[in-house]
Amino acid sequence: YMGGYAIFNLYGNYEFAKDWSIFGRWNNIFNKDYQLSYGYNTPGSNLFIGVRYAMK
């Protein structure tokens, strides 16, 4: 039996010019250990930051 779990993620996006934005995502903020399927662990806390260009 696998127990329940709760994870917390944070996402943000900021458009700093007409066609440009910066974004960030912090997954599993509290570094919770959990499994979606028995025997397969999930990633710990991780952070992604990027810049996006989209012609408008």
C-alpha cells in the first residue's frame, strides 16, 4: 500500500518586453519523498528558469 502525499509547486512568469518573458518553476518545494507507482521514485526539489521569445 502506498500512502497519500501532497507536494507544493510554484510557477511565475514576467513579460519584460513586447516579445520577451522570463519564467521560473520550483517543483516539490519541500522536497517530499513520494512514489506515483510502487518502486519508482520521483524527483526531489528542482528549479527551472528560462527566457522565452514569442513574436506577437
